[in-house]
Amino acid sequence: MLSTDARTTRAHPLCAFMRMQWLGYCALVALLIVVYITIAARGVWLGVDYADFRAASLVLMHGGNPYDTAQLWRQENALYNTLPRLHPGDAGYYPLDVYRNPALFAIILIPLARLSFAQGFLIYSVLVVALTIAGVWLTLQALDWTRGRLAPAIAITLVSPCVFLCVWNGQQSTLLLCALGGSLFALRRERPDLAGALMVVGWVKPHLLIPVAIAAPFLLARGGALRWCAGFGLVSALGVVLIVETAGARSLTAWLTSLFGYSGYTNAAGVAHVDAIQSYLPSLSGMVLVLAPHSWNKLVATAVMICGVGAMLWIIVDTRRHGRMPHAGVCALVAVWLLCTPYVHTNDDVLLLPSLALAWGANATLQPRLLPLLALWAFSALSLAFLLPQPASLLGLLPPILILVATARARDAWGSDTVPLRVDGRAMTWGTGVARR
């Protein structure tokens, strides 16, 4: 009886702490909603990225080349500036943009591009939200979260700044989240071939997930790695064939060429001056490109990327050595790469969700661990650091840093299973193959 009373007494401060932190989080969400309403009232950059995708789709539909800036800019100007008679400096003027995604993405959007901008953007926004929900559900299923935790996790994700900006600007980051969540779910269900195939969606923004897709097979044993590579390679080849058949071989080479430029620059040397267009890139190498002097910013950014690759190699070795679950290793790889790759934007922080969920642990245990709590608050609030002047905008680096540290601290809880499982007639354990508990 005394021991029960003692446990109850100790539980009261814990329950009170959890109630206070969730009440505080609700207040943060209310503040975020006020910020969103303020942004919506100004109407700045609503659907700006979708407008670019729509123009590229129409250029392709009429047999043009969306990677030809002259053709694309004529289409964008006709769609968004000519009829309203807008000129540079006018409110609502569309600043002409470039298209750097695969032609297949623009082809898929042609049905929406045929509609008016308002109709197409509304449907596109609904799809963005649906992909967010699907990505969160798949991720949490892969990490064995209970159903009672799914709804709060989805709600937290939907009110986060990165998802708001995905919807507001019309970005594709939630499509990548859905593919990543599906890949984790497939790994959890002993399907590395399907996991690799789903990661092909990463070619939409190849600098974000493709390095992870290349590194992930090394987390698996030979059989699982070969199945991952087969799924990834075959579906990638199928995508190349579809692009060549529908948009022509020139569009494929033009897309690959466009990847060497960024934000209107057509050569790799111009990347040193990325701060002329981008004032905020929330990663270590990205902020170096933006803030450091042009004489050495690209060199330091490259060094940061190399350090990131080294950290990914360490994660692979550590995961295999200790027999940790492969999908936990994938979450850690994503956290490292998003911190070190240059061209990450605020909306891309949604890809950190699987790593944050891993840091919280299976079934979202409600123990008041400091790092996961800080990472959650940073993910929900500091992603808006782009609204702050420099150098205060450097606070935007805290979410990926805290999530990476929390993920690294939590990975010990995702060790190997003690009971071998059988896959294809052979006994396998985590770290030596792909299995499920």
C-alpha cells in the first residue's frame, strides 16, 4: 500500500508537467493560427509554386520545352501578368520563375492546368493535405504508434508552419513525405523492393531524398539491399522511359542540365551568389551559402555536405553493428542529410517528421524527455524564423539540429529483436535483413 501511494505521489508531478506543456503547446498553436491568418490576409505568394508548375504543364501540353526560360516566361507572363495588366512593382505581379522538376511531374498536373488557377489550386491544395495525412499515418504505423496517438500527431503536423507553407505556396514536400512514410512502412512489412520503388518519388526534388535512397540499402543485408536496389532502379528506369515517350529525350537532358543551376542561375558558379534570390535556407550549408562571403561560401557549404556524408556512413555502420531496425536508420539518415544539404526550404522540414516521431519513441510514450519536447516545440515554432531579420533567422537551424540530436539519443531504444524471425524460410533479425516484430 505504501509503495502504491509513493508511485501515485511521484506520478502527480509528472501528470502536472505533461498537462502544462500540452496547454502551452495549445497556446502556441493558437499563436500560429494568428500568424497564418495574417499571412493569408496579405495574400502574398499564394500558390506561387503551383503557378510555376501550372505554366510548365501548359508549355508541355502545347509541345514546348518548360526548361527553356524564354518559353516558360512567356507562358507565365500571359497567364498571370498580361490579362490583369500587371507590371513589375505592382501588387500581385508574378515574378517570373524557372521549372526544375522532372517533366513527368508537369505532365501529371496537366488535368489541373487545364482548369482555372483557382479551381486547379484548390484541388492541388486538397491533395497536399491528403498526402500529409497519408504520410503521417504510414510513418506512425511503421513506428508502431497506437491508433489513439495518430489523430493528435496528424493534427500537430497539419498546423505546423512547413505544412502551411506547402499548402500556401503549392509545394510538393508532402508528396515526398508520403513516399518516405510509405517506404518506412514497406520496410517494416518486409518489402525492401517496394520501399526502394517508393523512394523513386524523391526524383521530384532529388537533392532531398535521393541521397538517402542511395544510402539506405547499406542498412540491409545483401538480399534486402538487392531487392531495394531492384525496386528503385526498375521504377526509375520506367520513369525515364515515360518521360522520353511523353515529353521527348530533350526534356530529360534539359532537366538534368537545369539541376546544375539554381534560382535562375544557369551555371554552377552562380550558386555562390544564391543570396541574391534566396535569403533563407534552413540547413547548415544553406545558411553558409546565404550569409558567408562569396569568396568562400561555396567551399564551406561543400565541406559541410561532405561531413554530412561522413555522418551518414557512421549511421550505416552503427546501425548494422548493433543490429538496429533499418527503418530507424533511414529516419536518422534523413535527419542528417536535411541538416547538411544546401537547398532546403521551410516547407521541406516536413520530411523531418519521421525522425521526430522516432525520437518520441514507440507508441509516443508520454515521459517528459527534454530533447523530444524541445524538438517538437522547435519544429512547430522556429520553422517561421524566415520572418525574422538576419542573423536572428539562424534560429531556423534549431529544428533540424534538435531533431537530429533527439533521434540519435533515441536510436538505442530501437535495438535488435531478441527473437529471430523467418523470412523466405530463413531466420533473420534486425540489422541483418528486413523483418517485423
